[in-house]
Amino acid sequence: MTTQPTVAGATLPDTVQAVIESVRARPTFLGRQNVFQDCAFKAGSVPEGDVLVANADIDNDDAAPLEFYVVAKVQESDHFLHPDGTSILDRPDQKPPKSRHRLTLVKPTHDAALAAVDDFKAAADNLGALPSKMRKSGPTCHLPYGRDGNTSIVVQHKFMIEKTEEDPATVTDDDDDDDSEGYDTLFTVKGWPGSEGFHALAKPFENTHSIAPLPAFDEKGDLIMPQHYRTRLPGATVTAKLVFTSFYIGGLRRVISAQLQELHVLIPSARRPSAAAKRSAAILEGLAKRHKGTSGN
């Protein structure tokens, strides 16, 4: 595979460069100037919120939400990427548990992805235009920014969903095969590899809800299974497809949320050694020191 130069002499595989350029060429690329110019939030249901659609579709009952794209790095901290997601933070009486995976997107820092750094800053800044697209005005609005303000974007994925007759086949056990069922895979609540605490919260909903795994794919295009979220996503450079929803909490507080529709790894994160590998390394290091001490006598 050939490579071509990017910023500061860095190189990037042609296929990755092509993906980045195709994302940046989209009319709904978040880094594009005035990307929210021709859209507005359409009234939705109370639990699901209003959804951002094209102005031309504002009166269309079947309007699809606009999908926006960004190139970013998944922050190595400030995330809920374990199978439990945010469920462990919710009240026991939540019906059902408010189960979400949450991650923070920041500017890419891989040398090969530096060309997208300025784009990400523009993408984050552009979110400031969203409050003007809401149906109601107000003094303040909570935007999907991370702890560092408008240098990061927090995205969420609701993974505990109500069953429908059209649900695809589910996976009932803890399948370790990343290439198992593809994007339409659903887990049963019982088969989801969550903690005992999660299952205690979710057990009453085993017959009424399914679990949709994070729509995240590795650099080969394979679906990343939940037990690998924490090792394969933090630190990776990715493309993300998002939709935006807005809520009015208590009729006064305005909140805008970025919902993850799809995520693809472009440049994988550095592999983190497993606990077993760390133990083995420690044992080998100890043996080496012991051998060195014995040889010196």
C-alpha cells in the first residue's frame, strides 16, 4: 500500500486518507462553515426529544434526522465504555435503567491525522450555533461539550431499547467473535456481558427490552464487541456519524445531545497490555533480576 505526505512530513495510507477526504467533503461535515444554516429542531416525543432536520422537512412527519460527520480521536479518559455504560449511576427506580455508552471526541493527535486537527476545532465551535435552532429560547443551553469546554464533543449511545416485532436475531451469550453478526446484532439483556450490578437493574426488563451494542467498527470493518470497547476505542482516531437531539428539562433548562449513529476506527489505539500480560512481564522481570543477582556471585 502506498502512502502520501500530510502535515510535517507525516504519512498516511491512501485508503485512510481517502476516507478522511470523503468525510470532509460531505455537506454535513461538522467542520464546514455554516453547517447548521439550513436546519432546525423538529418537535419530537418527550422521552426522545426534538431532532435536528433540514428546514425543508420541518413539517414532514416522516423526516429523517440529519446526520453529521467528524474526524476525531476518542479521548482516553472521561468515558463510559464498559458494558454497563452509565447504568451504574442511575437510580434503582429508573424504568428502564438509563443505559448509555458515552465517550468524548477530541482533536486527532496521531501524526498521520494532523491534517484534521483544525477541522475538529471548527466542528466543536460550530456546535455553538445549535441553541438558535431550538423551538424555545432561553437564557442558557447545555451543549454536548466535555469538561474542557468547546475543545471536545461528548457523544452518547442508548443501548437498552424496547423490543419490536422487527428486531433482528439476538445474541444470547458473551460472544467473543468480533465478526459475529454485523451492525444489526442485538443482545438479549440476559446475554449482555455486564456486571452483576447492571443485571440487577436490568433483570425486570429481560422480556421487554434488547441491547444494541455500540455501532463501532475496527479498522478492518468488523463490529467491536462490548468486552473490547475499553481497549480498542480510547486513543483511536475515528470517523463518527452523529445526530443531534434537544430537550427541555422542567420546561426551562435547555439541553442538546449528540447521539452516535456509527463510528469507524481509522488509526487504532495503542494496545494496552492485559492484566495477565502485565503479571507475566512482572514475573519475567523478577526472574531476570534473580538470574542477574545469581550470576554476579
